[in-house]
Amino acid sequence: MQNPPPINVSGQFGASIYQLTLQSSKLEDIYTWGPRLMAKMQQLPGFVDVNDTELQAASPQVMVDIDRDRAQALGVTPEQVQDALYSAFGTRQVSVIYAPADQYQVILELEKQYQRTPDALSRLYVRSSNGGSAGALVPLDTMVKMRKEVRPSSISHFGQLPATTISFNLKPGFSLGQAADQVDAAIRDLRTVSYTHLHTSTNTSEPRRSPAPAAHPVPTKGGTS
């Protein structure tokens, strides 16, 4: 159980006092450098409870890439493919049932037994525009390529860019200045890409210092004065 501060200045509310946010315009950089930086920080003296719940919350996913040239040749638009996937696996509301004291949304989706594996894609069809209104039904799996990946179940953002937050605590007697120096050294050792930025904040109620530029991460205290 935690007592959150009245005002949270920067960062996200988490289990640890200090947070370091890794931000990049490319999502793949977050997946690549986030775990590496976290593993490096776990080995640094003075750091404890180093954790990144965002990247650890991984779930198996099926990535569907539309073969646009193939779809165009078959008379199918990318929007039709997206609509078919959303109707099958999303939460498309098609109607509302009104009762005397309540109302119920009617959601279109596949039966649960067909949602468990990607094999259901071979059972989905999209109507082709070739041949007029009575165009042929085209199997969806002939226009897409599937690949299985394990990724976080959600993507966090800092500002408008993808980001992940590494939370940590410091051992008694270990100063913020020492922590900043060690994080700087770890970043130089990892040689992270130049367009990856780091932001730091805390979940304390101590006065806040002016933050350093994003390219030079220095832990800053945040909260109310």
C-alpha cells in the first residue's frame, strides 16, 4: 500500500522512489535498450529494487502484415482487411438492445473457440471489388503475412513518443550524484543510440531541482515545495 504524493511532477507513480524513463522515436529501440539498461543498473552498487514492470508484462502476440500488392491484385483494400480483423477480434458494436430499465450493447466477434489461435485467419473472407458488387470472397490469409512475437501488453508514452520507465531505490548513504554518475557510465558503456533520450524523476514530496537536458540524464527530485 502506498500514499501517493499530492502532486506528481514528471514520471509515473510506481513502487519505487526513483524513476528513469527511456524514450525513443523508434519502438524497437525501447525493446532493445530498455532490458539492457535495466540489467546493467541491477549490477550497479548502490541500486536496489531495479524493475521495469512495463517491459516485463510481456504477452504473445500475432503481428499481421498486409501484402498490399497482393491485396490490390485481388481487388481488396487495406481498409477491408482492417475492418475484417476488427470485426472478428475487436469490440465492434453493431446494435443496442433496449430494455425497460437497461440497455445492452451487441458486440460482433468470432466465437471464443476461434479466437484462441491464429488459424482463425484462414476462416475469414473479404469480398473482392473485382467483378462488381458480386465479387468473389477472398481468404484473408492469402493477403497477409503472420509472425508471432512476445511483446509488452501495452505501450507507454512519455509526451508523444514511446517510452518505458525503470524504477529503482538507492541504498542508505548512496547519493543522487553517485547514482547519476553510475547511470551515465552505464549508458556510455552500453553505447545506446544517439536519438534515445532519458528522463528522470522521483515520487517524493521533496523540493524539485531543475532537470538536466534529456541527453544527459541526472536524477531530479520531484514533488511539492
